[in-house]
Amino acid sequence: MGVMTPRHTGVMTTALHIALITETFAPEINGVANTLGQLCDGLRARNHRVELVRPRQADDGGQRSNDELMLCRGLPLPGYPGLQWGLTSTHRLTKRWRQQPPDVVYIATEGPLGLCALRVARRLGITAVTGFHTNFQQYLRQHGLTLFTRALTHYLRWFHNRSALTLVPSTSQRVELARRHFERLELLPRGVDSQLFSPAKRQDALRRSWGLGENDIALLYVGRLAPEKNLGALKRCLDALQARYPARRFKLIVVGDGSKRSTLEASLPEAIFCGQQSGQALASHYACGDVFLFPSLSETFGNVVLEAQASGLGVVAYDEAAAGLHIRHGYNGVLAMPGDEYAWIEAACWLLEDPETLRTLRLNARRHASRQSWSGIVEQFESQLQRACQGSMCAAPVPIHVVVKKP
């Protein structure tokens, strides 16, 4: 294990050599890549050595593997352009880690690359911690592959139960996995960059380009346009709002891309489709919205919920994952029971019934999200890796960095 180094808190902690294994990483645009980028940068800022093991990306150019980066081959993931499985040999990874063994391996994805890393870590006696970042079972159901769900659940349980600890992003996910006999589960929520995502990024020119006046309502969706996101609910909600409030003008703004885009464009000819956005442009798109519609039922977390709250939007979501952790119904967002679409649409209608209610709720959302910093999440992650290395998983759990909870 590494040397003892002081932290900004004045507490002496052990600097670790951490190998982070993932099949997706920035600049790819998805929640997993964003989360891992934040964790990686945060750990390095706290003087840990982070060795990244990932597939080669299109914009890597002639970049080669080095002490901090191991690149491997990748195969396209069917139905998800830009994402891929990582492939490497057990021999190559074994040789690398025998020469410079990490103190702990964090495996973020359960594909071939993650499986190879888990096997090598166990063979060499290196502590392995896994993360449950993607709800693959829901994806199979949405793609009509329900017959494979049991086999996949069996594999995921086998995979994660061979690690010292599995980190999950939400309470609902931890409960669901515990029901399926996953072991040694701990919560690691997500944070948000509330300086990047802020109401201050609102641009009147962008709203005007969408054809919106000052009093018009921009209904925003941000995310992958894929079958598992339950996107048909967007049209049904828009229709209900227009019928309930015929004197008001609504415009649906869709940010993201994916296999369902053409279908959505055909069913929502009046909507604005902005494609994928990132960085400051994404922050401006959020801030130019008024209400964030999030109909997904397949999230392990859903970073977009916190991003929308930080941007000062009224969020309409189901009571699970990030929304279940961070939204107090009627105070800083509105919730419906998972799967009850009628209640989800009614929640949106209630939110828009009174302009003062919406204004207050948006202020509360911003206030709450501004307290969910990534620095606290990184500190918690650091502590969990330290305890895994020390074999002290019976220690008291680390406090969860969630300020407001549902009553």
C-alpha cells in the first residue's frame, strides 16, 4: 500500500494505487462515463495513483498504454453506437499487475474486460471492488429478451459476489439487489457540478431559437433515446398538459440521441430535437428549460435528475433511483409511484397549475442540488476503497451525502 499523505482535512490517510476498469469513459457521453471521470479526477486530486484500463476510443489517435493507462481492443455493443465491449488477454493483465500490483481494483463494468480483471485480481490476491452502474435486466426486457433475464441476473450475482464490496448508487437499487441475494452492498450516490449546471446559464437567445416567448413553458428531456427510457410517455404527457391548459403554450425540447430518435421525431413533429450536447452547451440547454420530464424506469441512478435540479428545473419523475433519493414530493420536485403513468402525468399537471408553486419548487431544487458536491462523494469512495484494502468491511458505514430525504 502507498505512503501516508495529509489531506485538506488534516487527517492522515494512505495513498493508494487504484486500477479502474471500465468499458466506457470520457469523452463518451453517458452517466457511467461522467461518474467515473469525476471519481478518477477526484482521487488523483487527493494524491492517489489511478491506473485506467479501458478500450481504445476513436479519438485516441496514436496514444499508447503507459503506467497510468492500459488500452485494449473494443467491439461495438449492438444497438448502442459509440459504446463497446473491452477485450484483453488474461496474460497481458497478469503480467502488468505482477510488475506493478495495484492496492485495489475498481471494476465498473461487468463485460469481458471487467470479467478478465476480476479473475486476474483474484488470482493475484488483489482486493477487488465492483460497481453496479447499469440496469441490464431492464434493458433486456425493453428489447424483448426477457428469456435471458434470469441468466443475466445469475451471472451478475456471481460476478459481484466475488468482490470484496459492491457499490450501488441508490437505495432502491440496493434493496432490489439484496432481494436477489447480492452480498456486501454499500451505497455510493452521485454528485453534481452545481457551478456548471446552474440557472445562470439560461440564454434568452436559445429559447427564442426554440420559438419560445417569455411566458411559454419549455418541457425538457435529456438522455439516451433508447427503448428502455419509456419515451412514449413524453407525448402522452404533452397531450395531457395541452388539454388541461389550452391557453398556455408548451414546447417539448429533446436533448440526446439514440436508436429511437427517428420514431420520436415522427410522433412529435412539433418538438425540438437538439442531439447530443455536452459541457457549457448542455448546461445552457438545461437552464433554458422550465420543467424536466423524466419517464425512465430503468435507471440505476440517473445523473440527469441532479443536473436538472441544479439548473433550477421542476423535475417530474418516478419515485426511484436518483429521484427517490433527492426529490421530496411537492417541495423540490414531484414524484409518482414507479409504473403509474397516470400519476406521473397528473404530477406534471399539478406542478404547472400554479406559477408560484413551480417557482418555489424550482428554487428549492436548486438549493438542494447545490449541496450535492462531487467532493463529498469522492471522499466517501476513497474511504470505501481504503476499508476494502484493510479487510474492515464490518466497520461502521460511511454517512451518505444526501441532505434532504422524503418523509
